[in-house]
Amino acid sequence: MQQTQLALAGAAGITTTLFRAPYSSETDAIDNYSWPVYKKLGEQGYTSVFVDTDSDDWKRPGVSKIIKWATPDDGEGASVLFHDAGGERSQTIKALPTYIEKMEAKGYTFTTISGAIQEEESASGGQAAAGGVQAGGARTGGQQLDGQAARQGPNGQAGAGASSLQAAHREATGTTLYQGKALIGAVAVAEWTVPVLSVGLLVVGVAVMGRFGMMLILARRHYRQRNRRRFSWGPAVHRPVSVIVPAYNEKECIANTLGSLAKSTHPIEIIVVDDGSTDGTSEIARNAAHELGMTNVRVIRQENAGKPAALNNGVRSASYDIVVMMDGDTVFEPDTVRRLVQPFADPEVGAVAGNAKVGNRNTVIGAWQHIEYVMGFNLDRRMYDLLRCMPTIPGAIGAFRREAVLEVGGMSEDTLAEDTDITIAIHRAGRRVVYEEHARAWTEAPGSLKQLWSQRYRWSYGTMQALWKHRKSLTDKGPSGRFGRVGMPLVVIFQIVTPVFAPLIDVFTVYSMIFVDFKAALLAWLAVLAVQLVCAAYAFRLDREKYRYLLMMPLQQLAYRQMMYLVLIHSCITAMTGGRLRWQKLKRTGEVGTPAGVS
């Protein structure tokens, strides 16, 4: 009742004391169940109103029957019920003019319920008809009344008995009026917002399903292309390469990292750049190299200047023309470097992205991230590789021609995603960036939700910075413009726009479950989950991973994915407001080593 009064106040500037119960018509609609409601509303100042004649127009029986059923018997006055909302009312609209003309020819006059009450008050000195009146203009029970009543017959007879009544309508003022206006405004916004969101949902749905389709088709093509017998990058690459390991407070991990490199089947030199560590990282690195009998390790110390500066220092100090970059918390398999550098047999290749794997997948967060790495990152990289627009070489495992890095000015400090920044820069220099899925690195997933948030926040924000920095790639010509023409739109659509609006799917799913059709909404959500499971299973097959981790995928969709949405939205807000984000060091445990069975 309060909501309806506010709707009337906002739409018409009035409140009313008239009440018609949902689905009621004549007074015999009152029963033991509804009577207490009428009594309570009467105590609150409402007058319950009923009809004498019901047109039953909601049944849509045809114009002639509506007119017949609406005509009072024996020329008596009556309150007549028509509907002007709550369903398809075309027959009512056709019947009403003919009905009014017919009744006026018989001597009837028409008025509203409130008009009838005022007439009765005037005629009886403040007494008004209590029965035989029908409330007009109030939405009740999904129906809205037309506000017209055949009130007085040709003999001047009025309706049923009389009682004391207040004025039917009052002017809405003060808080009630403003609340009513606010309600009308909210409804107007909702009527505009829902269609817009529906269109957005359609666009997001098409984009999501399109991405899945592209990944499956192109990943399959990439796999078949790279694994056929005759495929070769060119003559095998055997010459030594430089492996650069930037390290800042990596005492838990640096020994494992060097231990994995000691088993490398490819000739390497190792340059550990200690970026001002305060935990003895450089000493641990030297001791580990000595214990392992590694004579190819150099440890360089510098004042803390950030990861890009450490990598640049390593590139300048490198002895060879190919440099491999890895994180200080990452371990390589023995043949990782050998596989990673083979694409450099092709002189067009300027950089190579490796296959980063989650090592601590025995934790919940690790299992979630493992699914994401295999399904998202690696399927994405296969797709981007085939389209020749790889957006990111992961910091955990990547290889570069030294001259290509120096040509673009080295690793930049302009963004928090130096790996994405350098990758796009190499594209724009006209060089090719490829993906080598057989070169695997094992890294450690964050140990808590807080650290996961920090990591992804930095990644998302840094990616936006890199895309903005290289926005002019959209107008680059020739091979150097391929990333701008193909890669930039795909990254913006699939990694920023779609994830930002993807929560619409969940919002509409929950809304549909509550207000529309729970079963249908649940089946639709399960269908989307099934599509994702198919994509994930195929990705696991390509990477020869164990399927048991996919049991975590439903929970990942309910919890992990929502967090990633919030992180991306947070990053977008930071970017739009011009905020600055500092590099955030994650706490590592050093539990990731070379997987069992790999030697």
C-alpha cells in the first residue's frame, strides 16, 4: 500500500483513501480470509470499494459481449469494472466508445469514483455512498482500472447505503511527494537500464562464446601445425645463450632456480642480478653455484631500482646474442632452454614466449590458477601465435634476441607490465614473436587471496598502461602494424572489455533464478559451464595435463572468477582516475621445484 501511494504521488501528485483488493469485484468477494485485511485498512483510513457490474473484459470474449456484460440491469445505476492494463486490452479499447455512447443514449452520466463520492457528500451534507463504488486509477493485483463508473440511472437512483467518508484524494506534499518522484525516477531508470544491460549481455555472451570458438579452432590448428613431422624453424640452434635472473629478496627460491639451470641440456651462462636484496639473496646464489659446481654463474649486485633495471643490467652484461629471461622464483626443466631458443633459427623471430606452469597446484588457489594458466594463457597464446600478434611474453619464461631488446630501448619502467610492454615494442619494431609450448617453466602461485589480488591488480593495470602507451600501433603500417590491427583489438575486447562486463552474465543468471525461471536459468548457467569445461579439457589434453584438476572448475567459476572481475574493475577505476600503482613484491615459500619424473 505504501509503495502504491508513492507511485500515485510521483505520477499524479496525489494520495488516495480508496482501496480495491486484488481480484475482487462485487461485495460477495469478501470472505473470512480477506475480512481482517479490510478491517485493518479501514482503521488506517481507507475506504474499500466494489463494483455492481463486471464487464469481464479481461477474458477477451469479444466487443459485443463486453458491452452486454457491462450494462446494468433494469436501468439501475452501477459502478462498472473495465480494465486498462494488466494484459492485452484491444477489445476493451474498441468496446468502450460504443458502450459510453449506448449508456449516454439511455440517460446515464459518467464520473470517476472520487467524483461520485464528492457528489454524494454535496447531496447528503457530508454523507457519501459507501457501497457500489469501484476504485479507479489504482494498480491492484496486476490490473489497473479505467476510473470511469456509470454512477446514476435515469430514475436518479444512487448506489448502496451511506457512511461518513473523507475526501477520496489528497494532494501529495512534503516527503511523500519527493519519495514518489524518486520512485518514478527509479522506475524510469530501470526501464531504460534493463534493455541496455540486455544488449550488453548479448554482446558479452557473443564475445565470450566467440572467444571460446576462436581458441578451440586456432589452438587445434596451431597444435597440428607445430607437431607435424616436417615442421622445423630451421637449422638447430646449438650456440650458447645468456640466462638472466633478476632477483629481489629471493632467498627461499634462488637456490632451486639455479639448481634447475644446472641441469640444462643447452650451453648457457647465468647472470643473477641482485636488485638490492636485504635477505642475503646474492650470497645464497654464490653459495648454491659453488655447491653445485657451476662455473657459468655471475652474480651482479645493484642498488634497488626495480625489475626492468635489473633485466637491462643483465642484457648489457650478457655475452651472447640470445638472452633468456626468467623470474627468481621459477625453475626450468632440463630441456627448457634448448626448446625455447630453437625458433631463433628463423631470422624473422625476435622473441619467444614459453609455457608457464603452476608448481604449487596442491593448494586451492594453485589449482584455480593452474586451470587458468592451461586454459586461458596457453590456449590464448596458441591463438595469438597463429595470428602473429602475441601480446605478452611471460616474465617467468621468455627469450629475446639481444639486439632486438636494445633496439627498442630495453625493458621500460613506464608500465608495471614490462613483459607486455617489451613484447608490443618488439612487434612494432617489425619482428615476429612466437610461442613455444614445449619450453616449460614452473612457478609459484600466490599463497593467499590478498597476494593473488595484488598480483592480478598489477598485471591488469600494467596491461592497460602498456596498451595505452602503444595506442599508436593502431596506425602503424606494414608488419610492424600487425599487432595494432589485430592484436590490440583482440586484447582490448577479450582481456578488458569482455571481462569487465562479464559479471552481467552472473547478475542476470541470479536475477532469472529469483524472479523468472529458476530451472531454466540454472540450466543456462550449467550449459555455459559445460562449454568452458569442454574448452578446458581440450586445453589440458593439448598440454598433457591431468584432468582431475577440472573438478575444481565449478568452484573456480563461483569464487575465483568473481575475484578476477573485481580486480579488473578496480584496475579500470585506477586507470580512469589517473592513480599510480607501485610494484608489489609477493611472499614466496620456495616450495616449487622441478616436477617429479622430469630429469
